[in-house]
Amino acid sequence: MDKKISILLFFLFSAVAVLFALFTGAAGWGPGSSYIMWNIRVPRVAAAFVAGAGLGASGALLQAILKNPLAAPYVAGTSAGAGLGVALAAVTGLTVLETPAGFAGGLIVTGIVFKMASYSKRKTPESLVLAGVVMSSLVSAVTFMIMVFNRDTVFRILFFQTGSFQFVSQRALFFSAVLITAGIVFSLLYARELDVMTQGDDVAVSLGVEISKTRKVLFAVSALMVSGSVAVAGVVGFVGLIVPHVVRFILGATHRRLILLSAVFGGGFLVFTDALARGLFAPMEIPAGIITAFFGAPFFLYLLIKG
């Protein structure tokens, strides 16, 4: 298929997903439908698109800098850290600080992961992956322990841990949109370095790429985007894993195109899954992260079998 047509299809899918999400739901048309559209559905769809864009672009970045096709935002520990930050804000009654707490938690845990990896004798991408897995497991355990001892906030924390757009604030949406947009633009400036790094560290060094510095900078940028996504959407799994693979399979691994279209497709994909989450069992709603897991688990298994 021609690349221009493929690119157009990615944009078309996201546009259709947005329209589908805006005009479907438990509430029908009638008195108050205008209020529902502009005050509930539009902010929710915008939040899902922004979060999906951040997760898709960060997944493309992590898979490149870690040289691991199974790398995803959860691997870096960022998602788990942001979840812990929100849980702490919820149990202390400071719900107004949930967004900054989630953002801070994601960055702090990512910083710890990078510091842990720096102690490894072999400072390789695998060290970051292992450190991220360890910290994610530890931080998730702490979060669930908080839930056990604070039963009155379990529902809110649980929905956040599985990804939900029920509690989106306009302030959090604006903050995340600015942060994720800046992260995507900044990532595109490193597209050439990423293209070279995929050919191996030796080749990259010979062509003048500062491997260690580039990896640190882009790891931080990825953490910023993931923290912004988690702050507005909760911990949504598999988007950062699935989306870059689909785009790479269709359009190749040129990172300028890969990062941008992972953001576009990621946004549309999460908007679509959120629409399913609130429409499949209407009027009851399930977390969007459950739907992405149904897509992601078979996809992960496919990648594992493929090797």
C-alpha cells in the first residue's frame, strides 16, 4: 500500500473514532443533550485522545532507546509511579492535587529507575528494563496496600489503576495536552539520532551520536509524556505497546513518521476503546484499561511467539 494512503488512513481512523465516541453513549438526544455533548463528551474524548497520543509516542520512543520491541510505558515504572502519586493524594483527601501528584510520582519513580540502572556494571538498555520492572512491581504493591487500608477510596483508586476517564478535570486536560504536545515535538527533533541508534550503538557512535546523553534525554521526555497521560487517564496498559508496532509494520521504522503517527493512531485508538468501555454495557461503565487489555494481551502473545 502506498505510504501516503496509509498515513491518510491513520488520520481517518482517528477522526472516525472521535466522531463515534462523540455521538454514541447511554444518554440519548433530547433536553440537555447539548450540555452532555459540550461538558461531558467533548472533554472526555479530548482527554482520551491526548492520553493515547502521549502513550503511543512514548511507546515508540522507549522501544527505540531500549532496543526492546516489548518496551512500553509500564516497563519504565512511570505508570506505576504516577498511580502511586494519585493514590496518595486520594487517601489524604487532597483530590485537587491528584494531577500534580500523579505527575510527580511518575517522574520520581522514573528517576529512581534510571539511577538504579546506572549502578549496573553493564550500562545497557536491558539494565533500564530490569530496573523498571522491579520498581513497577514494588510501587504497585505499595499502591494496593494503600487500597487495602483505605477502603473508602478503593473505587476511585481502582478505576484510576485500570484507566478511566470518569474523573477528568479541564485543568488536568490542559496541563497534559501542553506537556504531551511539547514532548512529541521535542522527540521529533531527535528522529535522526533514533534512526541511527536502531542500527546499533557502534554505528551510532561512529556517526557522532552521543548514545548515553540521547538515551537519558529521551527517557526523560518519555517519562514526561507518560506522566501527563496517566495524570489525566489513569494507568492504561498496552497502548504504548500495540500502537508503535502497528505503525512500524505498515510504514516502517523511520522515527519522524513513526513518532508522529503513533501519537495520531494512539489518540484514536484510546478514544475508540473508551467509547466501547462506556457503551458495551451501558448504562454501566467499565474502565478503558480493561478494553485495551483485551486488545493487548493477544497482541503481546503474538509478539512473544514471533520472537
